[in-house]
Amino acid sequence: MNTLLLDICFFFPVTLLFLIPEAATSWWYMGAVVSSSTSSRVMCNNIPGLVTHQRQLCQRYPEIMQVIGLGITEWTTECQYQFRNYRWNCNITERDQSLFGKLILRSSRESAFVYAISSAGIVFAITRACSQGELKSCSCDPMKKGISKDSRGNFAWGGCSDNIDYGLKFARKFVDAKERKGKDARALMNLHNNKVGRKAVKRFMKQECKCHGVSGSCTIRTCWVAIGDLRKSGDYLRRKYNGAIQVVMNQDGTGFTVANKIFKKPTTNDLVYFENSPDYCVRDRDVGSLGTAGRICNQTSRGMDSCEVMCCGRGYDTSRITRMVKCECKFHWCCSVRCKDCVESMDVHTCKAPKGVTWKEKTLSG
Ligand SMILES: *[C@@H]1O[C@H](CO)[C@@H](O)[C@H](O)[C@H]1NC(C)=O
Ligand SMILES: *[C@@H]1O[C@H](CO)[C@@H](O)[C@H](O)[C@H]1NC(C)=O
């Protein structure tokens, strides 16, 4: 997360606790966790947004909390990368956290994505920390030992296999703890999307092997299992966002029914949502929309980042910016590349604010 938020969490944990409306709290806000000198009890009581069971896990596994806290930057960055060209751009660096908090309370497609990517991010962060020997409670996958067999024959497990089962299990315990509240539609939706996120990491686990033997003859093969990189899960979940399925809760509150019968029933690989999204054109706190005023748009694109779409037909301002770039680079024997500094100028287009809306934006309502 942004440094501002980290600073806030670091210096004013208690204040922050009161700034965020109770209903909108989430571990998403926990930011960097400092455990070095304080006792884990004190530390865990000062992290905003944890429910009781999460606080207990925090006290038992303070070092995992640090991993989760640092991991937040990673998945929010991934979220912003995936939506960089969209009106909704996963901007949670907003000073006003209540805005992102609103997203937690909604059940839109965007909310579905954020739950999924955050769950994926936690699995990822914990699993990696296990492999890197940063945690007392886990290490490389202990089951990947000895000799095994695949389609190419026998091989020996070697190196460090990522212990994704540990990451999955902890992520489920920690993230889902927030949602155990009976037959609540939103809880059901969040649990579902959390699971989609966790599975998205597992999906890209890969077995990697190395050959040994005379001139690479591969008489001995050692293999290990590795989690890919979060980008793969991010790309995958973005596609799932595009194909997310709108659902309604069953009569008996135990599952979902597809809102429109022409769509297939969601599997645990599909993101689900209840509410239609706002258009995200104008700033509206109640729906978690920052609006697109001031956003950079692309004059030649025909996609979501085009000025037409991004600015919602309000038009845009153009300003010319200049910057220094390296140019006329030449290779000199031996061995250096020397470049000149050139001034490059380019046009930057930014969306106009809505007319008449003189910051008459809706005020905080909860
Ligand atoms: C996020 O929103 C804030 C406040 O509206 C803005 O200052 C910042 O530039 C935005 N960041 C991105 C990446 O859009
Ligand atoms: C704008 O869009 C065009 C067409 O999609 C693309 O080739 C170009 O790289 C984009 N420019 C920027 C600055 O992103």
C-alpha cells in the first residue's frame, strides 16, 4: 500500500481504528505490521480491521502477519496494473479510505475482483515466505521428497518445492474468518470469490526439472514445484472479471442461482457478483467511485482507455509536457554505450471534470 497509509498505520494505529467506519473495516488496511519490539498482543490489538478470529491468528503467528501486511502492496499493485486502462482503476491509494471501504460493502464485479486478487496475494506471499525460510511455522513442501514418477519416467524431488498447501490453508483461515456470519448473501459471495482467488494461484503451480548426467543425458532428473508469478494469477482473474456471473442468493440461503438463465451456473473458477456496477464516471462516495476527472486518456486508442470512453464524453484537456530522454546512443569499443540527452515533448490528455459539479459530491454517509 502507499507510504502514506503505512505511515498512518505505523504512527497512529489507534486513531485509524476510529477513522474507518466499523462496517467497512478489513484486513486490507493493515499495511506494514511492526512486531520487533512490541509484544504480539499489543501489536495485534493495534492492527485496524481485524475480526476476533483474525486477531487470534495474529497473536499466534505474528510473523505471518508481517508477510500479509507487506503482501498488500503487491496485490494492490497487481490490481492497479490490471485495471490501469479502465475507469475504475483499483485506486486505493486514496487518502480517504472510506472510499475503498465502500467497495467492501458492495457486491459489484469490482468488489469480486478485489476479494479474489487479495486472497491470491496472500496465498502467494505466505507460500513464498515459507520457501524463503522466513517463517517458523512452515518451510518447503515436506511431501516432495524421495523418488517420484511422471510421464517422462522417474525423477528425484530436489531443491525447494513451494508449499502452497500451507499458503492456501492459512489464507483460507485468515481471510475467510471475516465472513462467517450465517446466511448472509454478501458473506457467501465473498467466500466464493476468495476461493476463486486461492485457486487462481494453485492453477499456475508448475513442476520444473533439471537434467543431470553426462552431457545433459538426463540420466538423473531432479524436479521441484514452483508457484508462478502473481501476474499470471492477475491476468487470469482479470479474464474472470470480464466473464463474472451475476447471481442471486437461493431461497434457502445456501448458494447461488444465476440471475439470468441464459448464463451457465458459476463454478469455483468463476467470479460472482450481485449488484450492477456504477459507470465510475463521476465521483460518488456511496458507490466507491473516484470518477475519471483528471485521468490520463489515450487519444488514439479505441479501447477503454480512449478519451471518449475514459472521459465519459465530457471531453479532455491537452497539455504539452517535455522530458529528457536518452537518444543517439552509440556503442564504443570496448565496452560502453554513450547517449545524448534529448528533449522530447509529448501531449498528455486528461479528462475534464463534469460540468456544474463544483465538488458537490455526495458527502460521507456512513
Ligand atoms: C488515486 O486517486 C488520488 C485521489 O483522487 C489521485 O491523487 C491519484 O493520482 C490516483 N492514483 C492513480 C494511480 O490513479
Ligand atoms: C494509445 O493507444 C494506441 C492504440 O491502442 C497504442 O498503440 C499506444 O501505445 C497508446 N499510447 C499510450 C501512451 O499508451
